[in-house]
Amino acid sequence: MTASSSIQVPTTIVTPEGRSEAQEHIAIETPYTIMLNEVEIGASMVLPVGLEEFGVGFLFGQGYIERPEEVKEVLVCPEGRISVYADVESMEPKDVIISSGCGGTGKIPREMLEGFIERPLDYTISFAEIRRFIREVLQSSILGPMTHCVHGCGLWADGCLQVFYEDVGRHNAVDKVMGAILLGKASPRCAVYTTGRLTSDMVLKCARMRIPIVMSRTAPSSLGLAIAERAGLTLAAYARPERLNILHAPERILS
């Protein structure tokens, strides 16, 4: 995490005993426009780290990019633009449904929500690995305990934490993980853990990527669970180092 991820601001702390002055760390939230082959697709407020991954993951979430080989180049401009160049058939606007998310990542193309979802890749994980996975994700968060203003998302494969991203938005953190997969930095044959709730668009991104195991510190929505059931992926809620509530396909979690 770079220094540009947060700023320090003065704050006045008030208690029944009186007032005191202190410095508070504040997470940076910045607008970025996402371009695909020089065409503006959307914009989102984002923590300004992992921007290449975010741009590609955003376009995947909106249904414009499907496979790693489609991505040719990603350029991040300091003026607030992420330009992705990809070999794609269409850049026509999508018929979208507004989800429970925020910003551009809270839109789901109707064709993806209602269309066919390929089955997840083969993968299992032991509870001992899950314990390590969750602890390493939480320990990897610098901004979390410092600002209390970000969500985290990590990807576990081959017995270790492969990638971890934070963002002011839970959708953005997941988009960064999706982008990392599409940029060849991680494999979709994995487990994903997020600190955000698993609503329809969050689960759908993972299902389309064929990720077999998706876990959250919090809970899924009814449609998030329905998508997991339709896709056949393992969905776990209230994930802690000592406990999981597995709502679908528990066979991928080994005791």
C-alpha cells in the first residue's frame, strides 16, 4: 500500500472528560473514468491503487471483457483515466439492471444476470488453509485498521495468499481481484474472501470467472445465494478463522 492511499487530517476528539487534538488517517477516494479502446464506458470512485487491475476488472464486471487474451494494454493516466485496449467484438452500451451496489460497479448487464453460467473450476480447500487465508487477508490490510474506511478482498491458491486488494468500495476490491486474474497475476482455480457482503453482482463476477469458492466476513443476499446455486459455486458467510456458515456446496471445504 502506497503513501498515496491515505492522508492525515487534524481532528478534535471530544469525550465527557474534555477535548484533545489528534491526527486522523483518511482513505483517499478519487474518481476514475474507464475507457475501452478510447470509448468511455463508465466511471467510479476508487482508492488509487491497483488501478490497472481495477480498470480491467470493471470492464469484466460490465460484460465487455471475458478472457485474459482479449486484454492488450492498460494505461493509467494521472488525470483520472484508465485506458484499456482490448480485442473485443462490441462496445455497445449494455441493457443494465441497477444493483444494490454504488457507482458504475453497481450495474449488472441483464444478459449476464439471466444468461448461462459455466460451472466452476475444480478446487477444494482445507479448513486449516481457510484459517490461514482469513488471517493473512486481515493482516494484509494496512488501511483497514488505520482508516476504518475500506474493504478488502484476497485470493488464495496453491497454499498461499496470491493477491490482496483494498478499496473504499467492496465492489472495487473484488473488481481488482478479477482484473488480477485477467492480467495473469492469479488463477481462477482458487478461493476468494471478501470483507463485503455478497450481493448479486459480487457473486456473479466470481461465478462468471468460474471461481469455485467464495467467502465473506458478512452475509449474502437472497439473489447472491440464488446465483451461487445456479452456478454451482461454494458460498460461505460469516467467515472467521474458527467458523464458516456454508450456504451452498459444502463439499469443497475439507474438514
